[in-house]
Amino acid sequence: MEPNRAIPSEQRLVQEYGLARSTVRRAIAVLAADGLVFTVPQRGTFVTPPQ
């Protein structure tokens, strides 16, 4: 994905892939911990630009 582009919402990922919401949250948390995405409160989660 392109840097600074929003990823789908948690709810959309849950519906699209049939996952538990907790699974989606953990996956996003791992991506954030690895520096691959960042979250802006009330705006969404976005792809981190390359360093």
C-alpha cells in the first residue's frame, strides 16, 4: 500500500475476512509495534512512510 494511505477499518476487516475483532486489533497492534502503520485517533490507521 501507499504511504500515508488508510487501511480498512477494524469493522470492515472483521466483516470481510470473518475474523474476531480481537484478532484484527492484535494484528494492527503488531503492525504498529513494528512501525508499519500508525493510528490517528478518530481518523483511522495509516501506512507508515518509508524512513
